Amino acid sequence: MSGYFFFEPLPGPAPDLFSFRFVEPGEHGDWQEALALVNEDVAATLPEEPPLRLVACPGDADAPELLYVARSNGEWHHNTLLAEPPGTLPDAVAAVAEAAQESLMELLHRVWPVCPDHRLGAHLCLTPDGAPAWGCSGARGERPAPHVLAPVGALTGPGTSRRGKGA
């Protein structure tokens, strides 16, 4: 077969999937509002850790950029958030809390947050009224497991919360 093959040049350089930028204040309001709550928990339980930040990375050529919860230096670990947050603020808080937990645990090589009573890693759960919270699978006193440590954004030092004891 003979002939010439013609290729159209690409419209510009392909996006660098490893580049990122810090999200500016107000750019992704619901995600940033959720991150502010999670950062309350980070400040209370990891006082040496600077506040977490949102970073944006280019998506595919025809897809929106992707958001991640990162440490203050821009490091993150596989916790993609879509550019458009879920329908409600509690859903956004839950997604950001899970993303923050994944990044902190992988990058710091430690469990976060930790139940002060059982020294077990907490996990995301819901309070009886449906708010995202940190929960522990350990038994508490005479009550069987699991138990709620505090709503997301309400952790403080060991075993307490600003909004009252966990249920």
C-alpha cells in the first residue's frame, strides 16, 4: 500500500496530568466549606499538621479538572473529588473527610483520627440525625460497638468534642 498519511496537529500541548494548582478561596465553595470543618478536626488532633488544602489537576482534554484533598505542601493520595460537589453540604463533608483521612494516613504513615478510648482508627459514619461523624468500632463501657466520637468538625483532644460527647 502506498500513499501518504496526514495527521492533524493537536490543538496544543496535552495536559500534564502530574501538575497541580492550589484552589483559590471561593473557587469551589461547598468543597472548601467542607474542608474547613475537616481542618477543625486536623487542628484538634494533629496540631503539628498545617491545614489541608484543595488542589486541582487537569483532567482529560474533554473532562473537567479533578480536585484532591492535599497537605499544605501539595501532596495527596488518590482521593478524587469531582469538580461539582454532591447535592448537600453533609455529602460534601463526608467526601472531603474520607479524602482527607486517606491522604493523611497514607502520607503520614499513621492512623487518623484515633479513638482515644480504644486506640483504634476511627471511620466515617453518620450520627442518628444523619450528619457525617467519626465513629469507632470498639465497645464503650456496657454499650456494644460501634460508637460515635464526634461529628466531623467537632473533634478535640483525647475523648472530647466541642459539641458534646459522642453518642
